[in-house]
Amino acid sequence: MKIDLELFKIIYLLSNCDFDFLKKRRKNHE
């Protein structure tokens, strides 16, 4: 259970980073 929580946290952080990256890229594109 603890491992799943850590994994979830990592995935959550990674998806947030990806989202920020996509937002910045889109902004630069405009």
C-alpha cells in the first residue's frame, strides 16, 4: 500500500510537470 502511494505521488508529480511544460510550450507558440 505504501509503495502504491509513492508511485501515485511520482505519477502525479510527473503529470503536473508535463502539463506545465505543455502550457508553456503553447504560450511560446502563440
